[in-house]
Amino acid sequence: MKIAVVGKSGQVAQSLYQAFEQLNYDVQFIGRSQLDLACVDHIMPVLDALAPSVLINSAAFTAVDLAEEQQGLAHLVNAQAPIAMAQWCSKNDCRMVHISTDYVFDGANKLAYTETDTPSPINAYGATKLAGEMGVSDALPEALILRCSWVHSPYGRNFAKTMLQLADSRSELNIVDDQMGCPTSAQDLADLIVTSLPQIVDGELTGLVHAAASGNASWADLAQEIFHQSTLRGLLSSSITVNRISSSEYPQKARRPKNSVLDCAKLRSIGLALPGWRLGVARTLTNLKIAKVSAL
């Protein structure tokens, strides 16, 4: 089995590299230097040369605010490129795993969103990711589309690392408390993908599946937990005060859904539930501490 992972420097890609590292799989990670997803015409020839039997697309245009200004580029990367990958997979009998997002929803639900709820994105990022979902599903109905939420890890840019960077120079921070989601460890998500590869290859795990950490939190809850656990691990030398504010007090270019909590009952029903979100935070911070110590 030959596996190709599109994306090399992102959180999920780097977490997949770690997850595959100790296993006997033939895996190649494809970075932008090999395949620029804005150049959709290049996708087919690159995949022809690699000839994978499993394709994992972990690459995306994830800058939510920037997507409002660069909607064309976001659509190329988040929609047209995955669709081209799915078309190649359909022609070449290749399994595909595609990562999507909770931001395909508008946040109007009071309950957690299920896979059968109708998406209605309120920002360009969510709209382009939804277009990717729909196009991949049309081109390759047996593709596995994993919707995740509020991803964090020791790698790249993410909320957890931003909070720790800000904490270096501030004693208190204003954090939004009226948006709810499922903070998810990219490392936990990568482990899920690698663990379920036999079911993916056999065609037992297909279609749209919500894959997020269990439980839910606001951004303020997440920040509070990050600071609490960071203090315990010696990543912070002093406590940080979290001032809980509303979204209206922190205006951003792109609107965010007030509730993007994902119901992962479908995932649990096949025995592949992800750990709780606090455990995911602990994993990210533990690996950040290891990296910090190694750098000393």
C-alpha cells in the first residue's frame, strides 16, 4: 500500500508524519514545492507520478480572515484542488481521505451538529471548504470526509501556541466566550486516520464523518485550560487572567459561527471516538514542553 499525504508543513500533516514514523507504511508527504494547490492543472500529473493507493488531503487555506480577501485563492485550494484529487482517485482506484471543518455551519443550532444537518457557512473559508466537500463527494462517493474542529498541535500556527506567545508579555487577555466548538488535537486526529486505515482501504469507512474531540468549550474556556495546564507543566512562570468577552467586543473580518460543536455519535458507533478536548490540550502542551526542553 502506497500512501500520499498532500500537505507537509500543516498541523495535520506534521501530526501524520509523527503517527506514521514508527509504522511500516510506504508514505510520501507532498509539500508546496512539489505541488502548489493553486495550480490545479498540476495535480493530475503529480499524482500520476506518485501512483498512490491511498491519498490523504491534509492541505487547506485555513486563514479564516484572509480568505475574505483572497476568496479566489481559497476556492482553488479548498475546493477545486480537492475535487481534482478526487477525480484522479476515481479514475485510478485510489482511496481518499479529505479533511474538512466545522465552519461549514452557520452556528444557529442550539444543539451539536450532526452529519445530516444542512450546512450554511457564514464566511468565505467555510464556503470554500463546503464546496470542496460537495465536489469530492460527487467525484468520489466512497471518499472519507472528516469534519474536524478548532485544531491545535505543537506544530504550525494555532490558538494554543498563540495564547502562550501572548502570555509571555501580558498578565491578562480578553478572550471570546460566546463561540462554542470542540478543540481537537491534530495528533489525535492523525492517530485516528492511521488507526482506521484498514477500514478505509477495505471500503468500510467512507462518506462524511464528524471527527472532533469529545466535549465542547468556548475560546475563553480553551484559553483558561491552556494556561492552567501550561502552569502545571512549567511552560508559564505566572498565572494569566482570562477576561471573557463577546464576539462583538473582538471584531474580525470573517464572521464565526456561535455554535460549531460537532456531534460525533457516528464516529463513536464504530469505536473510533477521539479523546476529550482537555486530554488533547494536555497532549499538545506536553509535546510543546518536550520541544522546548530539547531546544535548550
